[in-house]
Amino acid sequence: MEKKTVGLFFGGLSNEADISVISAKNIIKAFDYSKYNLVLVYWHKNNKFYVLEDAEEAGHPSEEQEITMGDFSRLFDVALPITHGKYGEDGALQGLFEIQKVPYCGCRVLSSSLCMDKAVFKTFLIGHGISQVPFDFMDLRGRKKSDVDQWVEKIKGSFELPVYIKPSNSGSSVGITKVTDFNELKKAVREAARHDDKILAEQGLVNPREIEVAVLGNDELIISEPGELFLGGAFYDFDEKYKKNRTRVAIPADLEAGARDEIKSTTEKVYHLCDCKGFARVDYLLCDGRIYLNEINTLPGFTDISMFPMLMKRSGISYKNLISRILKLAL
């Protein structure tokens, strides 16, 4: 039987493009070439796609390597996007695959969009009784400065310190500020607004435990044992994740059986509620005996320090086998 060809998409237009390239290099290294052929598709900041011979060419492809969306179905049988962040993870790229009728790995357009927009995601889950920290949000589009000032005053009156101010649509903790003095709120809003038009405020917890769970599957799911992050800094921001390398992990997390069961059952519930497919990572906060759902990451990282492959490895699925399983789940 002829081997299928996989189009590995990486790069993209978001502030996480460099992380995407690192994830892609790891996948290239661990890819099972005995089962599949591999085509490297680099999405440049200029919004053009290029087929590369080597991931090291990322950032400076030649004109001869450029392809169009119409070439997708000719060049590969299935797409594997590892494009973290805006446009690559929020349903935009997934929509291109749908238009070109190319099967692809991971969440569909709707679930990608839903899980990427933190404000919409959290609002959606309120009706399903999922425990979350208190939050509020504001869409800055069409708003006057007085509207923003009024919202900031509302946050001061209804939240306790610390408060997290986040862009509603961003990943890898880019643009997030932990506010420990209400005088810093406006500055935090300006920082978040650099990355998105919609701003989210979340009630911070005091010394929460950060718990993450990996999920693999469409209808029948493999749900990993929860893992825990031990943070070296004030919170798990971009530098802590990818530069300072001070964060330790424990897999499995040291949890009581009841907490572990609740986390795993909630994971299954929200994965299906949000119509997730293929694979995702579900993140929680644990504080004072309560479990709070934080977010679903529909395109988790595949770097050397990424939790998703580490959690799956603990479930008995090697990095190479994990990639092959994800490809088999493509729709």
C-alpha cells in the first residue's frame, strides 16, 4: 500500500511562530518515515506558504518554494498543523483545510475558535456548571477611553488582588500581566491590548497548583494521568516556559484519588462539550481543595519541555507513536 504524505504546517502569523518552529523540528526528528512521507510547509509572516527542504530554512525561503492553497491537496494527503496561536490555532488555518477538502489533524474550526477565545470559552462553560475562577471581559473595539476607565473601576470593585489581565485570544502566556497593585491595571490592559482587541480579567488565586492533562482521541479518548508544573517564577509566563527553564514537572501529579478522578471526568466532559477532536491539553488550577478549569489548548506544544508529549509518554505512548496516532485520527 502506498504511503500517505503528511503536510507538516509550522510558523504562522502569531507571536508564537518561533515556538511552532521548535515544535516542528522535534516532530521532524521523531517522525515515522517508514509509515508516512513528510512535506514541510512553512507559513511565513508575509502570509505565504512555502515548501522547505529543511526546517532550518524557516524565515528565509526562496520564491521558488512558494505554494498556494490550491496546491495543498496535490502535495499531501493529510495536514498536521503545529501552528500555535492566532490564525494557526483559532480555526482560521483549519478553515483553509476545510475549503481545500484536505483531511487534517486536531480540532475542527468551531472547537478551535471556541477554545482559543478565553472569554467566549469561559462564558460557554458557565451554563454547564464547570468550576472556573471569577472573570470578566471587555471588547475594546468601538469603545471610548471612558468606557475602558469604567471597566477598570469595575474590576477594582469586584476583584481582589492578585488579578490576571490577559488578551482573550493569545497563547503561550503572551501579553499576560499578574496585577498585584490596582494602580497597575491600566498598564496591564494596554499590554494585553497589544495582542488582542478583547481583554480578560481573571481572579487570581494564592499559590495555586497548576495541573495539566493530555487527551488523545475523537470519540473514544485516552486521558493521561494529571501532571503538575512547579513554577520557578511568579507565574507561568512566556519567559518561564521557553527561556528561563526553571519550571519542574511531576508526572503523575501528587493528588488524592477524588481530585484525580474529578479532573479526569471533567476533562472528558469539556473535551466533548467543546467538540474537540484529535488531541488537546486541558489545564486546571487547584487551590484550597477546589479544582478550577483554566483552559483547553487545542494545539499544545511539541517542544522538548512541552507537557503534552511528556504526559502521553507516561501513558505508554512514545513521541514517535504519538505522532502516528494523531495522524490516524485526522478527519
